[in-house]
Amino acid sequence: MAQTSGSALSSMYETAGDGTSSGTVRLNSSGRSTQDQSAQSTATQTGKDVRKRDRYVPGEFEIYVNKLLGIDLKDPEVIDQLKRADLDQDNPNLYLLRQQQQQSGVVTTKVISPEMVIRRLGYDLMLDDSQQQRGLNGDADGPRMAPADYLIGIGDEIQVTAWGSVDADMRLTVDRSGRITIPRVGPVLVAGVRYGDLNEVVRNRFGQVFKNFQVSTSLGKLRSIRIYVTGFTAKPGAYTVSSLATIVNALVRAGGPSAAGSFRQIELRRNGRTVATFDAYDLLLKGDKSSDRALQAEDVIHIGAVGPQVAVLGSVNKPSIVELKPGETVDDVLAMAGGVNAVADRTRVSVERLSERTDKRVVELALPAQAKASVVNGDVLRVFSSVNTAIPQYKQYKRVTVEGEVAKPGEYVLPPTATLPDAIQAAGGLTPQAYVFGTDFSRESVRLAQQENYDRALRDMETELTKYATTQRATSADEATANAQRAASTERLVNRLRAVRPTGRVVLQLETNAKQLPALTVEDGDRLLIPNRPMTVGVFGSVFNGGSFLLNDGASVDDILKLAGGPTRGADSSGTFVIRANGTVVSAKQSSSGWLGFGSNLTGLQALPGDTVFVPEEMNKTTFIQEAKDWTQILYQFGLGAAALKTIKN
């Protein structure tokens, strides 16, 4: 070993023991070298090259597909809410989009969540702006182990550790000549060396100076390289990335393909020729990253134009817009959408073709026979739901609820042709206290029809009342006050009527002593309530003492009214009616003999268990003074007319 001056020796190494070089040599490791600090400064500066990705702009086909679902991506309110949802990635459900549509004069509100918007497959892969905000130097592309075939380059940091006859722990940066300089050992050419061979190269160089030692090398901070992303991307241009970056890292940095860019035609170009082709669907759908190549300085990633696109809607695991390659079929498209879900109708799928928009436009394909049918650009596939698929009533099993006076009340599933007596039998039959005549039978389809008709009648009534109110003229302050009170009362009445909801009850026309229900075929959702036999009759309205009264055998409705004290002076006796336990109504006016008729058929009408008798209040009541005033006015006008005629005659 050559001798060195004292001052140089103190700066190059330290001796152990007696100060000679025969002991363990400690090489100088005074922090990072100037080259290392310069590289760090450069990396820090380049780390500021962070680009904020613009908001994704949907293409025309995406706008068309969402329009089919009632979502207008051109609506400023929808666009604004989607921007807000993008800003709050932690809770995208926080923002709901509301659209108002005018239909038949009724304003309805539709609630839309961002998850309902149909996007291109792969859209969400390129949205992680947080990665761009972390800067470079490994963190931007995620910390990972350098592969054995990684080539050492200018700017890489090499950590060298030695022990034995030499003690060293150094962090050295590869300079522009491709070398690292080790104190006492000298420069070592490492640029272009495989990472797997680095340890052997450094060991051989140490062996030229020292003996009886061990050396370990590893990579510290890595160099940054410049690459280019071109073609149909949101942010084309040059990017500074880690030397370990791959095609996927670069795509994420650039925001991925734009609405006009392809996820399946991505090329890696190096030195003027294409060295690899990347299909992002292999990664998205299969988890296959084998075609994701490592990047080198001055590489170009070119994103081609989008290929044919097809939308998949309905009962699939991920409704989306997918990009096609030549030869792909309906089966391939469904697989790209994650396959059909658990409630899908696996026997058919509809295809809406833009190319046939002037003809039949929508066709239906049978599955699996036509699963290999071809699809073309602009097709919209819809997978139907078995839940919503209607089948004939005679094939459907029915879910029916039976309550009340049966042996085993509960919910039962009955065969397609089951009837009401079958439902009673399934529930164990009637109890001795069952009152069949008073059965409450409700049906959901009837309730929906009742609600629709009720709403229509209510709208018609509101229209008539509004017309009447607008045509009223007040000639005095008292009349104006009366009109205002009348309008307020009308509004309260309409609000009360709007709160009423039909029950869907179906009146069963049974004999009073019926022992079984009619053989009516049941429907899904039917409800049967068999009450026990009541012993009372209710009397309400304009009577002296309303309430429930014990029913005696042979008693008539008139007898029950007498128990309640009879109608009051302000009652409308001619409007009295009886609601039977089975839902039918018997009115006193049903037997009136005209507009001067005062008779009714309630005098001899037999009262039945569960009846409710209602006596309404007279609405158009006038006092004797008011009637006398009116008749006086008539006679006065009549007298003036007679006097005038007599004068003319004379």
C-alpha cells in the first residue's frame, strides 16, 4: 500500500490502534458528497413539476348513453355538482344531483348520485391526483425494490457498506462520467452496470486495495428521467419521473387517455421505433401487468385514438362504456362489464344500434345461443332484471298475508292458481269467532289504480275551485272578507283530501251469514283480514249521543238511531247512510222519489253487526229571518212589477 502524507491521510482515512495502516481502515464518510447534494437539489426542484389534471370531459357517446338514463351531462347544474363530487373524493355520495321535469303540469324531482353516471371502463384508474402531489424521488411512483436488471445511471445514489479490514458506510452519487469515487479506493465505473452485478463490480475494485473484507451495495435515492406522453391524453407533454417508473406510472401522471383516447392502443416508443404495446384492459380486467414495461430516459408513450365503443347497462356488475378490439362479441363485452349480476335475466339481452336508428333500432338476442354475436361501434346493450321481468299470472307463485280469525295467521306462498279459500286453508282455516261477512280484502294493484284515479279527481277538483275563486267579485268589504275565508277553507279542505290515501280494499259481496269466501284467484301481495264477529253498531254525526250501541236481534237502523237520541235539529236526515262491515254503503237517498222526495229505506233496514250509521250536518242552513227577508224582497219586487203594469194599462 502506498504511503501518504499526514494531512492527506487524516482526510482520507483514520487508523485504529497505533495509528498505522495495519489496523482496520475507516474510510471518510462525511455525509453526502457534493454530487449527492447537487442531485438532491435537482430532484427537489423537479419535484415541484406537479401538474393538476383537468376535470375529465366526457365524449359525445358518453353524453348520449347517460341521456338514455335521464342524466344530462350538458346541464350546468349537473356539471357543477359533478365538479364538487370530484373535489370530495372521500365522500362522493355527499352530493346529489337533482333534475326537475315538467310532466302533465306536475313538477317531479329526480335524485341522481355520481355513481349513477356511466363512464368509460378505466376512467377511475387515472384519477389519483394525490400521487402527483407527492413529488418525485420514488414516492411519486410508489416505493418498490429495484429489479436485478435495473441499469445504474447518472444521478443514482449508491450506498456502500464495508467491514473487516476496512470499515465504510458511504452514500455516493453517480457523477456525469458514470463513476462513483470511493476514498482510498478511487473511482469505480458503474453506469450501465446491472443492479444485480453492482456488488461484484465494487468488490473487485475494493480487492485491488484491501484484503480480508466484505462489501455490500444497495441503491439509495434514484435518478429522475424525462419521458414524453403524446397523443390523445388530457395532459400531453414532457414529464420527469423516477427511473423505476413504468408505462402505468406515466399514464397516471399524465391523467390517462382523454375521452378521445384509447385504453387499448398505447405504444412505448424508444429511439424512433415501437418497443412495446400496452393494453390497459389486461391490467383492469385480468390483473395482468406483464406488458407494463420499465421506462428509460427520452421514452415516448403515445396514446392512440379511441376504438369502437359499446355501452353495457342494466343488471351487470359494472355498467360502463367499453372499448372494442376486432372480433370481440357480446360475450366479451359482458365479461368486460364484470358479467351479469345475481338478479339478471340470463336468457336475453337487448341491443340498441345507432346504425339502425332509422329502422327497427332495437333487437333482442337470446342467450347463450347468440352470445357470440358481433357488436359494432355505438351499440347499447341492456341486460334485463329477473326481478322486473313480468311472467304470466298463471305461472307466478303468490305471496299472501292472512290475518285475524284464522288458526295460523301469517304470510304464505301459494301456487299460481290459488284462490281465497286456498289462502284460508293454508292458514289453518277459520276460527269459530270469524265474521266472514266483514272480511277486509286488500290488493296492491287495486290500491295503485285507486290512487291514480283519486289524484286525477283531486286535480280536477282543484282546477274547478280555482276557476270558481277567480270569477268571484266582491261588491263590499264584507263580501271580500267572506270570499277570503271561503278560499282559506277550500285550501284546508284540499290539503286534507291530499293527505288521504286509498287502501286498495276490494268489497266482497257476501251474504250476511256467509261461511266462506268466493273463489277469487289471489295476486302477489294480497292481504286478508278476517275480523271476529262484533256485537255493536256505531252511530256518529249529527245525533244527540254518538257512540257504539249493543245490537239486539231484529233491530233496525231506525232503532239504533233512537238509541243515539235521533238526529239533531241541524242534521240532514235525508243524507243518512250506513257503512256495512263488508265495505258496502246503504244511503237514505237511494229510495228518494225525486227532488221533493223525503222518504228513505232506512226505516225498515235491518242493522247488522259492525254497521256504522252516519248522520251528516245540513250544509246550506238558513234562519227564519233570512228566509223571511228573501221572501219579502221577492214580494216587494213583484209588487213594483204589478204597479208598473197597472200604470201602463191606465
